[in-house]
Amino acid sequence: MKKLLFLWLFLQINASLIAQDWIRYFGYGSQPLSEYCIEHYDKGYLLSGDIKSYKYGWLIKTDINGNELWDFKIGDGINQTNIFDIENTFDHGLVLCGNTSMYNIPHTDPLIMKLNSCGEMEWCKVLVYDNAGDGAMRVKQTLDGGYILCAILYGDNNNKNIVHLFKFDSGGELFWHKIYNGDSLVHSEYIRDMTVDTQFFLMTGECYYPNWLKPYYIQTDTSGNENWILAYGQHLTSGFVGYAWSSVRDTHGNYYSAGTKEGTYSELIKVSSQGQEMMNTDLISPQCR
């Protein structure tokens, strides 16, 4: 009898941990917008977005079945605040980035924030500059336990957008800051992804070179020193017009990017470990469209 009771309890407990098919709705009736969703350490989910017309950045934690456990609002409800990226950390906490105009009205400044596993803030940094529309686009934890933050500062260098990289230690203290100006023909840079490994950082996005949209890459070493910058389509595929969303590195050090080329739905782009254009190919054939 005791064995049967133990088995019943075991099955009940495990049944509660198994994900079911479900749909959940979250919101305060004030124009909520969800940007990202990632899995947390306990198999629950984290959704990030904005509410009240971008006056709050909003983070929601759910269990494995989508039931809300807690939510966390960032901002004062008056000035603009956005979350652009959120990542898990080694201690089961979270690091997020975005921008806020709370300290430089009406201009926005890059924001980085560290939370513990319960959504409680451990530290926060706002990088105040005298530009309009600055923002932190991507954040990653590095292997040493620190954080690398990629930001776009608008209006630098005669109104040319500039990519900035900031390295913070585990406690949120700024360790170094690097700036990447790129080619004089490059402008309107935007970073959509950042890859971190043991030797390199790679930023992936798009730029205009000089008047056409191109996939854009910046590779640095782990101290932020520039290795190479590439506006894809300058050489091998001079007719390429489009952008890249994200990149992965293979065992030979080459990068593959998912992107879009003008006139196609999706594209695979390959760049060598030295920043040379290698190939691009349509992922969907014309017959399948």
C-alpha cells in the first residue's frame, strides 16, 4: 500500500512538471508588445517587451505551462524605456539591455541591468551621452563571468551612427569601452546579433554601403580590439542587397548567417574567419514560393 501511495505521488508530481499545450495572454490593456521569449533555467519562460506605449520595459516569468510567476517593469511610466535583448546568466539570473530617456530627456541612452533568478534587480547602468536615440542592442555574458554590451550611438562623427562595445565585470563596473567607425562609405549601422566564444566577439547586422543595404560584420578579440569589419557585397557578390539576422561559427572559424536578400525570402551567407566574402545562397527555391 505504501509503495502504491508513493508511486501515485511520484506520478502526480511529475505530471505537474510536464508541459501541456496552452495559450496564455498577458497585458494591462495598455498596448503591451512582446519582443523576445527565452527558456529559463527551470524550463519556464521569460517574455520581454514594452507596455504603456514604450513607457515601461516589461519582463514576465512563467512556469513550464505558461502560468505567470512574476513580472517586472522597468521605467517610471513617464519617459521612454525599452528592452531590446535578454539573456540567461550562469547563476540562473538574467541580464537585459535596452534604452531609457529617464536621465537625458528627451534623448534615450543605453541601459544594461542584471537581475537574480527571482527577477530582483542586482545592478543597473545607464550610459548617458549627448546624442539622440542611443540604445544598447545586444548583451551577452562572457566566459569570465562579465558582460559584453553592444550599443549604437546616433549622431557620432558628423551624424554617422557608430557601433560601441562595452565590457563590464560581474558586478557591473565598466572594464573597457571600444568604438568601431568602419569604412568612410559605411553609414546607418544596426546590430541584430552578437556571438561570443573563447577567442572572438562577432557583431552581425546591416549598414548602408554607400547607398545600398548590406549585411554588416565586426569581429574583435576578447579585449574588444578590432580584427576586421565587413560590409558584405563589396567584392565577391557586389550585387548583394540585404541584411543578416544572426551568425554561428563553424569548427574552421568561418561564419554562417541567416539573412535576407532583396527579391528573396531568406538567404544563407558565409564569411571566412578573416572577414572575406565566401558565398551566399537562397534557402527557398523559386519553385517553392
